[in-house]
Amino acid sequence: MRLARPAAAVAAVLAALATTASPAHAATNDPLYAKQYGPQQVHAEAAWATSTGLGAVIAVVDTGVDLTHPDLAGKLVAGATFIGCNPSCGNGDWKGPDGVAQSEDTHGTHVSGIAAAATNNGVGIAGVAPDAKVMPVKVLEAGSGSYEDIANGVRWAADHGADVINMSLGGLQGTQALALTGLETSLQDAILYAKGKGVAIIAAAGNDSVPVCNSPGFDDGVLCVVSTDKREARSAFSSGPIRRDLNAVAAPGGSLVPVCGEDIVSTVPAGTSSSGATCGYGDAYDEYAGTSMATPHVAGVAALLAAQGRSADAIYSALRSTARTPGTGTRGVFTPTYGYGIVDAAAAVAS
């Protein structure tokens, strides 16, 4: 659920807004950390003294991952590909079984970097869970896929050691009814299977600007994630957080304002960046916006908690109870704007 954004803004607009930007102070040696606001908004760095995610595995069930990316290559465990096949017909690489790169399939690489890019390695960005591993599970080709393939990927991840599953994907509004009415239950069944094995499943709310989480963010067993911008306002494009059990939180996913630094910078396959040159990121990093980008911030924090030995239910509880609502000072209070609030890694690992 990535949203496209213009590669560049008008120079005068860039110059005017540059004076109001407030990049984070770089506390790691990752050169783009100062251009990230996601880890700072979720207080990730303050959590690392307690947990770095060491030993936890985040399965990114998505479009696959660039297995050679310098910020990810050393962070990967064995993956799998499910594109019209079961058992697997690949290793989770973003190019898929045919070996052909699709522009839409840079998505999974971007999601993976947000969650767990190598940190303090002098390269690129910092991940929310710097010592967690990434399991690439490719279930989408050219940005789309079937319920069956996604369900196969979820089950495979649960059977192969995932502690957290990140699902930055979803159907159109209205597809929630498929599971509710029993017309299509393969993905809901797979989610409940994974949850039963102790896996925390984190899913995107969707980008339709409606108050209800899309499926699978709407489904039982899932924590739904809505998006905030760099000012901690709810992103205009974000759906959610209403769902049956109100199991929803918020995290940074950008604004779609066509200015460098407004959206979420993360890893992409080399040569595919549309904003890298304009914004000074290079050709292997790019800015995307969407609840897709909010979700791995939460999955990263979930990995910090999983590394502490917490169950999936305990992870959900900690994320909800310590989440903060901007402007109110409250924590763990549900609102129709933020769900239970913006996740707070430092508070969660200390809870």
C-alpha cells in the first residue's frame, strides 16, 4: 500500500519549506538517519538500551526484497516466494520467479529497511529494530497478488521461525465482507494459524481515507496501523482505525506533500529511486508514503518486544497500553483518529 509521490518539488517551494524542517540529530553513523523522522517519532533509539530486537525475526510478506542491498543483505534469513505456487518457487527476491524487475516491487525492500535496516554501519538508514532479522516472503508481483498466495506466505513464515509478520498490503474497501461472510477465508485462516503459533501480525490500515481498516488490517488476530505525518497529525490518506476489536495503533507513514523530508526514506533496489538525486539520498534510497510505511515502524517495535520473550498477545497489549495520543498526554486511550495512539518503543520495552 505504497502511495506514489512526485520525485521533485518546485525549487522555490523546496527552499521555502527547508527552513522549517527539523531533521533528527544523528545519533548513529548512518548518514541518512538525520533525514529520518520515523524512528524518532516512535522513540526507537531510546528503546535500544533495553532491546535491539536481537534474536527476533520479522517476516515481510510483500513484494519481495532486494537480497543484495547493502543495508539489508546481512540482516536476512532464508525467504520464500509464492506467486501462483505452493510450495515455494523462489527465495523471496524482489524480481520474482521470472527474474524480471517490476517497478511496483521495490515496495518490500522499502518496508524491510524501515523495520530493520542495518544500523550504525555507516551506510544509509537506521532500522527501528537494528538487530532483528528480516525474512523476505514474496506474495505480490507487480504490486498485486491473490488471497491464496498471501495466505501461503503467512503460513510459511509462521512455520519457519517468524516472530512478527509485517503485512503492508490490503484489499479494497468492502473486501472485509469476504471474511465476515465466509466467502473468502484463506487469509483470515492463515492469520489465525500464525497467531496460534505465537506470531504477532502487524497490518496496514489502507490508504482510502475512510475510518475503517482494510482487510487484512480489519481481520481477527491482527494489529492494524494507521499513518501519521512528521508533525504527528493523522495522514490525510490514512484509513482506520475502526475494526471489530479496535486493535489499532498509529505510526509515521508520511504526508504526500511533494517536498523532500515529508515522507519516509528507506531502502530500495539500486537504480530505482525517484527522489534520491533530488533529496540527496543516492540511487538506493527513496521516500514513499502510505500506511505501508507506518506498519513496519510498528513491526520493528514488536520485534523489540519479541526479543524480550513476550507472547503475541503481550506484544499487542504493550503496544496499545503505552501508545500516546498527540496533544493530550494520554496513553492507551482509543480515539477514532489514532487508535490507541502513536507507538512508543521506549515505553513499550520498559512496560
